[in-house]
Amino acid sequence: MATTVPPLPLLLWLQEVALLVLTRVRRTILQTAFILCVLILLLWISIFLYGSFYYSYIPTVKYTTPVHYHFRTDCTSLGPDLCSFPMANVSLMKNGRDRVLMYGQPYRISLELEMPESPVNQELGMFMVSIMCYTKGGQVISSSTRSAMLHYRSRALRLMDTFFYAGLFLTGFLEQKQMVEVELYSDYREDSYVPTLGALIEIQSKRIQIYAAQLKIHAHFTGLRYLLYNFPITTAIIGVASNFSFLSVIVLFSYLQWVWGSLWSREHSRMRVNLREGGNEPLKQGESQNASSASTASLQQVGKETLETIGTVTGSGPSEPSEENEAQEEGSLLSAVNFSGGSSLAIDMKTFVPQDVNTPQPIMLTEEEVLPISNIPETELRQRGVAQTVHN
């Protein structure tokens, strides 16, 4: 029969070391993966919080909407004059629901006019542009009026411009027109109690000729909004890093509280078990009261039996004590009780007087005979009482 050779101690040691190393490596990998997952989660939460704050704190920076003018045509004017001033109603609500202007934010509102360099506009001179902002019910809450005119260009300059850009003019890449921008508000602020819903824009000239018009609203940022808008990358890095640090501190303190709480609960449970096993656990209030009542009752019972025994030995026999004697007996017994530590009872009976009319002489006990009642059996107590009586 072939005998199996037991593995060498070196191989066993190598096997144990390999298992230990693999266990530690696996634990390290799991811990590293868990920490990376937590860090990635905190990073995404930090980015989400910063993005939510940015889009809720930064209002609409630029808002441009077309302005469509309308005027009357029921007059009999034969010249280039219109029957009424051109007027347009512009809504300041995005998609009919969201307000463009934010409360307390200053805005610059301007009107951009696309005007041809026609002889009528060149002879027009100055004209007025007025705006009236209204709220619910058409109530006007703000109005402004500004003047404007076409930029002046001499005849020689127009001829040179036409000569040099003739090809672009013919192909349609360029047009002979000017963009006139009229600033209506330089610092318009929205009222939180009376929001602006729209504006009426009127050009107070019947001879003006325009291609198109646009209303432009631009927000003026100050303070934190200015930094967030003009330095977006720097503020984004600082904001995400601040959120990440704050969340990391919260997670770290939560983990430490969980670890310390579990350790404290284990130590507390272990201390309670040790106290119960060692008998040193203090009694509760109800248990101490019950123990005191039971000890008092046993003391009274032992005293009565001792009296009966003494009366039987002396030949006088037990007698029926009166209510006054019973009260005195209970008072003497209770006054002899000495509570040591709340757990054991001791009787300090230097003079024990039996309440019997036929035995008036008291029984004298020495200091050495003062023992705890809980440690003296009833038979021994009876024998001690009888022996003391016979000796006297």
C-alpha cells in the first residue's frame, strides 16, 4: 500500500500566507471600490447642486424679440406720410408662461431699427420713440421716451461707398441701410409686486420707413452674478469643490457616528451583562420596595413565633395580645431594623421585650448576638430565645 506523505510545514506556512495575502488584497480592493463609488457619487451630487444653483440664480442674460408695427390705413394721404404713428405690442413672457425679467435685477432695454438710406429717411431728421410697460389689466407701470435719427453721410461718401461695393450691392450680399439703436431704459428694475407682462412701443413719426425692428433686453450683473457670468470656469471649479468638501465632511461625520454608536452599544451591553452576572446591578425602585416589604413581613412573622415559643417554655401559654400591644410590638420590631446598603436587614436587639403579661422580665441580648435576620434560620432563632429565657 502506498503511504501518503504529509505536507511539509513550509508548504503549510506558504499556503496560510497566500490565503492571508489574498484575503487582505480582496478586502483592499473592495474598500477601494466602495470609496471610489462614494467619491464619484459625491462629485455628481456636487455638480448637480452647482448647476441647479447657477440656473436658478442667474437670470436671462439676453433676450431679443421682434417688434411688428402696425398703423392705420384708412386715411386719404397721397404722400409718404402714414395715417398714424407706428405702434407695436410686445410680450415680455417666454412661451406665454415664463417671465423674462427677474425681481431686483437691473436691465438695459433698447430698440434696434433697421432703416434704409432712402431720401425720405435722410430728410426725416429726428424722431421720437416711446415705450410704456404694463402689467395685468393693461395698467401702465412705467414709460420712457427717447429721440433718434439716421446717421449722417455726405453725398460724396455715399457715391464712394456705392462705387466700391457695387458688386456686393448687385449680388445682394450688402444693402444700403443703417442699424439705429435707441436706448429706452438704462437701468430698469422689475417690481416683485407688480410684474411687467408687456410693453407698447410707438414711433412718433408718420414719415419713417423701416425694414424691421427688434427689442433687446440685456441684464447688468453685479456682485456674485457678475463673477458667475464673467468667470464661469473658475467659479464652477470653486463651487463644485466647495460642495464636494461639504458633502465629504457630512459623510465622514455620519460614518464616525455610526462606528462610535455601534462600539458604544456593544460596550454598554457588555457592562450590563457583567453587572448582572456579578450581582452588582442595582435594583430598580419597584424591586427595592418589594424587597423591603418582604423583609419586614418575615421579620414580624419570626418575632411572633419567637414569642409563642418563649410563652410555651415558661408555661404561661400564648395569650391574645390587644391592639395596643400589637402596635407596640410592630413599632419595636420595625425600630430594630437596620437597613445596610438597601439589600440586607439587621436587627439591633439589645433589649427584646416580649409582649406577654405573664412574662414581664425582658430578655437581654449581647452585642455579639446582633446578627442579620436574613442569615439566622428560624429554628436557631427559637433556640436562642429559649436558652436566653432559661438562663435568666
